[in-house]
Amino acid sequence: MRKRTTIVPLLALLSLVLPAPATAQPNGTVTSGQARFQILSPTLIRSEFAGDRAFENQATYNVINRMFPRTSYSSRTENGWLVITTSAMTLRYRVGSGPFRADNIELKTAGTTASPWRRVVCATGQLCEAEDQHREGMLVAADHAGHTGWGFVAGFSFANNGVTATVRATSAGRHRVVVKYANGQGGDGKHENRTLGLSVDGQAPRQIMLPRTANWDDWQQVATEVDLSAGEHRVSLTRGAGDSGNVNVDSLALLTAGQPYPTARAVDDCRFGTSCEAENGVIGGAAKIADEHAGFAGTGFVAELVGGTRLTQRVSSVPAAGTYPVVLRYANGVGGDGKHEPRTVFVNGQAVTLPTTANWATWATVTAQIPLPAGTSDLAVTCPDNGCHVNLDTIGLTSSAQHVALGGYRRSLDGYTGNSGDPKLYPGLMYRDGWYTLDDTPSALRNGTPRADRGAQPYQDGYVFGYGQDYKAALGDLATLTGGSKLLPRWAYGVWYSEYIDRTAADFRDRILPAFRQHGVPLDVLVVDTDFKGHNLWNGWRMDQQKFPDPQGFLDWAHSEGLASTLNIHPSIQGDDPDFAQAQATAKGKLAKGSCTNCYVFDWGDPDQLRAYVELHRKMPTDFWWLDWCCDGSGSSLRGVTPDTWINEQYSKMGSFAFSRGFGSLQAGGYSGAGPLPTGPWAEKRSTLHFTGDTSSTWGVLKGTIGYTSAEGVATGMSNISHDIGGHNDTTGLRGSEQYLDNGQVRYTTKMPDDMYARWVQLGAFQPITRLHSNHSDRLPWQYGPAAQASATKFLNLRERLVPYIYTLAEQANRTGVPMVRPAWVEYPGSAEAYSTVDSQFLLGPDMLVAPITTPGDVGSTRVWFPPGSQWTDYFTGQVHQGGTWATVSAGWDTMPVFLRSGGILVERTKDVANDAKNPANELTVHVTAGAKGEFTLYEDKGKRTRIKQSGDFLTVQSPTLFSKRKWTVVVHELDGSTRTVQSKGLPVISLRAPR
């Protein structure tokens, strides 16, 4: 039996010191004045600009390692450009041209030309959109009317939240910094004058007053005078310790005396040879930036253009005067005039016809030949008086490549019903045109210390990925650079039981676990939801002695049964909690009132408050913690680190791993917290099992889950993703099997229809984590009819048998960066079908294709695409499908469409077991498919590896001595759909020959 660790001593809990930052230099470094380039791999180059030439060598919170294997490259200076070339990409920088921007740095990879950096500098008299500038700890929102651009910077709810704009004074002297803001009733319930700090070039801030406005749709201006020299400066609006914050900022402007607030927006160039985002241009008239239709490139699109609207892009680097192809990417659905017909736009006055598209989520391109002068000029798209009635996504200057994201992530799927479209995802690493820039400029150093302030000197630090279609190389680069997805304990990949319902230690010990054993259902992780708490069921900090009279005894009992256990935590504390006085004392009186009734919240960026928070956990023994964010208001003022990432890392030190939402902060994104923070999602995977939040029990959510897991995995490198299997919120009202009390009233649990339950459990068996969960709703097999019970029991046992295989994939994800669950295009990048099937099927590892049934009925079917180059054998029926073909596959509740690739090897336990921890894997079954050779390296517990190789008529097993007496069963899947079974014990070579 493996030793289990209970809650660690307080001294260890408070050991929050991070590893010493690495300062070693990569092998390939090219410096050009204030710019430095570090060639890390053929598909990854660090691009760093330091106006003061003080380059940063320490590890950051995102980038923990820059030591890659030596990469072959060449560098030269040609016609004033520094040119760096690897086997996969070419990066060019115009020597001595200053900070990176669209017109002075260029990337070429796999036939794509791109501008990997965008830098918006706001000259005197130009509108400076806050969303175009550096943000600290805040999202861009668009939920209030009257803003310009594609949104506004929302909140300033924590200390150090801020926005910093790069401005350029065209002459020396006195200027006004004018801020456009809204100040309605804040999250603290107050509607009053607010303050922020305004700082120039890192100098001591001056406090500015932002009087209250009528509401959040009422935008006003406030001005502050500053003396500036000619040239670039940094103007920061930050919530300091003495500021009240809680305002929204739409834009600002640097103005001289008498200048009106501008409407002309500062933009970066659209470089010749690249494809540029329409929303990054200057927009005039009634057109607006939107994002409600799927499939767009960048952050959005310019929505339905009407008469009098104008979109202007500043085109740079045109090599010579001439006529060039300009590619418009657009959608043309049913317009605001009720018509669905070809439309006309004018490009620099030349009429261009845009044919209809199927709808507003269908994008097409059209090419026009447009005369352009040499150098820099404006390219304008305008509309006739009766309007264009189209949406415009991108403008390509001799380029048709589209920077369309592959996959994406959200902080959570809270509130997702599956009935009103898919949730909006935010792009990460993967793009169809094969490049990405990870901007690490905002990140703190690895120990959480903000980077040094550089005054007026510009600084940029970013990692340019140029992977083309080598998606595995990009994921590997990301894992090396930012850390791999955490390898959880092996038991975490088994079966979890969780339910938001009041349970006691006696319930778990005397009723629930015996039922699992009686019905032959495995169980590895027992989740104790929030009602275990004393004093307050939501945010109490002691276990209720009536329900859990012996907390350590309960955990010891769980371990004796082979179970791990977790406790649910909400991050706040009531003012009348018995532990509040001590917590407030430890925090040195700094705990502040939250938005919840009589509760106090924590700023984890403050060491005293973090210590107070950590100490509260000490009386509740558990294996790991479930930080279940909701409405509490705790967060972090630490600069350069997302609040989720910071606290999740602390939880990982307190237990086996963090189990939480991630990638952002509750304060910056509301309950569902969809939007990304500028520090990015890159550090989360090192510590966290991502809990995706409270979805609904619907067929739509079941279907949406298929694509979401792989989308998040490839976008962020996160492999450990946990959905509520079955959905959290009931939608059917079907009466369940249990009673419970709600405010003194007897109520009944709910349940799903049997077919929906069976299909949910089937999907869960092939997800990274199989966690049955609900809000007072039945999730256990014996709570359903005989057929659904048999199906769920079968698939939960299959999941338990697959733990050795899943654990191996998890270790591979940690090491290679390729997530366990992945879209087919990761393995088959050249097949168009691999991109079109992401919402209906996925790969679990490279060799198992899973296409869940997501429709009601006793028998369901789904259309399956079988990737080319292999044959695919149905795991359950043995039917063989040729690669590169489609088939409609049907299945009752006892099977589902799961297929093994020829040459692939699948390893599972031979027998059903109650759990992983108490049952060593002494008997394993290997599935091999005829038609190709293959090999698989099984990652064992204790870090050992067993290599399994299938070649012709023999299976070779190279196993550590520890496993030399293991019993092996080999299932051979023949090309005719039949199977043969061969058994062996401890032999290194197993004959697969059919008996004569």
C-alpha cells in the first residue's frame, strides 16, 4: 500500500517560498542593439526589447525554463534587417528601429507571413483605447453601452489593478491626461466618488478623483495636467493602497491646451504581406466591434457595416507602387434591412461585391486588385449610402492566411446549458496559420516579485512560436518553457463520487461505500461538499462535530478503504465565525468586508492575509482541497500573477494538487469568469486539476463537453480537466431516490432520464478525470433502471481498468505537453476532416478514437471519421473500419463508438477492482490490432516503465524486476473482426501465433 499524506503541518503549509529563479542562458542568443533574440528551438524564438539594454535572465512566473537542446540556426544582416532562420521559421527585425511593432518585425513559417508583435502608441491628440494597452489584473468587458473600441477596462477592484498606456508627446511642455470613465454602483454596493492613482514613467502616483456618474452607461471625462518631454512615456492608472477603485475606464488621451477629446483611435500598422484584424483598424460611423458569431479571427470583427461607416487600416512596408491583391474575410447573412443578397463595399473607392454566406457564423473571402503607393498609406473600406450590411473580419494584403484559433479556454463553464450556442472560448497557443506570440511582458518573476520598473524605457518580452502544422512541437515547446501539466497521483485517474448534498461520516461509511461494494462499482476519490462545515455551511472553517465527530478518523478510514478524500472550500469567512478573530489578527486587521452577507475576504497577494487564510485549513484533515469559487470576493493584488494561479499553487503545496477553476480571477470575470487576464493561462497546469464549473444536465452540454476538453488542452497545455459528469444543475425535474431537508422542508433529489445518464457516464469513462457530480441529483448507477445501471456499472469498471493506460498518458502529457484528450488534428494535421470533427470525436492518446453518442433513445448513432493511414477496430464489436473513410456507427447503452488504431497498443487491468490504491496491477491485458507493428511504454507506479512492443507474431515485454511475475493477457484483434486471447506469466516474449 502506498503511503498517503494527510494534511501537512502548519509549518509546511506556510512554506510558500518558490524555487530560486534560473539565470542560465540558452545556447543561441543574437543581440541587435536594444533587441535580443534567443533561439530556443526550431519553432520557438524569444524576442526581447529593452530600451535600457537591461535584458531579463531570471525565470518568470510563466516561463520557468529557457534551457532547450541546442538548436541549429543562422543569422545575418541584410538590407538593414537582422534575419534569423531555423529549420521551421524565419524572424526578421529592422536593425535600430526601436520596440517591436507591426512594421519592424516579421515572421515567416510554413508559407505564412505574420507580424508577431502589435504595439499601439498613442500620440498627442489620438484616442487611446484602454483595451489596446497593458492591463494588470483586469478584463476587457463590453456589457455597458456607450464605450468605444471593442470594450473597456473593468473593475479596479483590487490593489495594483491598473492600465498603462504608451503615449508619445509630439512636443515638450504641459499636457493634459484626460480619462474617459464610468462610475456607477460598485461591487461593494457603494455609489460614490472614487479615486485612482495616475503615474507617469513609474514616478510616485498622484491621486485623481473620478466623480460618480449616473450609471455604468454614463461615460464622463476627468483631466490631470502633467509636464512631459517630447517622446514616449508610460501613463498608468492604478488602484493604490489608498484608492477606492471600482470604476470602468474606456479610454484616455494625451492632449495639449484646448484640444478636444479625440475620436481618431491610435492603431498599429497593417503590414504588407500579412493578414490584419479588422477590429484593430480605425472605425468611423455606426459600425462596432462584436464577437457574438463564431469562427472569427483575432478578438472579434467589425459588425454590420451601414451607410456612412468607414474602416481604415494604415498599410506599411509596401515595397513599390502597384496593384496588389487585397483579401477581405467577411460574413454576409440576413442584414438589418431583412435582405440576404450579395452586397457591395468600396475599397479605396473601388467597388467590391461580397456574395452571400450561409449565415453570420459562416465566413468567406473575396479578393480585389487595389492600387497602393509605396511605403505607408491608408486603406479604407467604406459603404454605399444604403449600407454594406456585412461583417468584416480580416483584411489581407497579398495574404489569404487567417489567424483563426484552434481550440480555446475559459475560466469555467458555469451556467452553460447547451441550449443557446456554445460557450465563447478564448484563444491560446494554437492557430490554423501556425504561429503565436506568448507575451510574457506582464508576468512577474518566478518568486512572485514584480519585474523592476524601467521608467520611460520601453520593455517587451515575448516568445514567438512558428510551428506551422507541427502542433506537437508547439505543445512540447510550451511544456518545456512553462512547465508540463501536473502528473496527479495515480488514484486521481480512477472514479470520483461527488454530490452537493448534506452527508455525514456515517453516511459515507455505513451506506454509500457499502453500496459501491455491493453493486460492484469502483471508487477511488470521495468528495465531501460544502455541507460538512460547522457554523456556516458555505464558508465555515471547522468540520461539524455532529456530522464528522472525528475528522482525522474519517480520513484514516477512507485511506484504509483505498480512498482519497477532498473537502470543499469557499474563500471567505463570516465575521461571527469562531476562527475569525484569530484570522483577522494574523492578517493584522487587513481582512476586508466582502459582497456576501457579514463576510470577510482575503487578498492572497498580501503575505499576512495569505498566512491567515492558510492557517484556517489546519483543523480539517484531507488529501487535497477543492477551492470552489463562487461569490465570495477573495483574490490577489500581486502584480504579474493571475489570482487563480497564485492561490492554486499554494493549494498544491498544501495537498496533492489544486482542484479549482483557473486561468483568471473571480473579480475580473464574474461568476463564470470567462475572460482571460493578460498574464495568460500558462502557469496553471503546473499545479492544478481544472474544475470547469456548474453546467446543466442536458444533451447539449453532453455534446459540448466533447470538444471543450480537447480545445482547452491544446490551447493551454492543461491536460487535467474535470467536468461534472452528468452536469450539475437539473433540467428535468424527474424525482430521484433520496430525501433531504431544505430549510425544514422535505425535498427529493432529482435524476436524469436513463438514456442521458448512461451516455454521460460513457463519455466520463474516457475523460481525463471521471468525476460523478450534481446539485442534489442522483449520479449512482443503482439509482437508475436496470439497463442504465448495467451500462454505468460496465463503463465505470472499464474506466478503473484503464487507469494504467490513463496514468501513462498523463505522464506523457507532463513530459511532452500533448494532452491526454486531444483533437484529431494534433495527430493528423494534413486532413481537413480532423478540423471539422472536433465537436463530435476525440483521441485519447494517439491510438484510441472516441465518438460519444449524444442523442436520446435506446440506440443512438453518430457519424465517425476514421483518420487515414491505419485501420480502426471497434473496441466492443471488433468491426474494422478503413482509415480515411466515414461511417455511421450505432450503439445501445452497453457499448459506444470506441476504436483502436492498427499498430496501437492499449493496456488495461485484466480484472475489475474496487479501487487502484489497494490493488496492485499484477494482471494486465494488452489489446493489439493486426495490420501494423506498434509499441507502447507503460508508466508504472513508482516511476518505473514497461516497454511493450508488437512485431509480427510476437509481443515483447521489457519490464522492471518489480513486475517480472505479472500475469499478461493479450487480446489480438484480427482484420476480420474476430479476436484471439493469449495468456502468459512473466515471459519477456509472448507468441501471438494462432493455434494450428
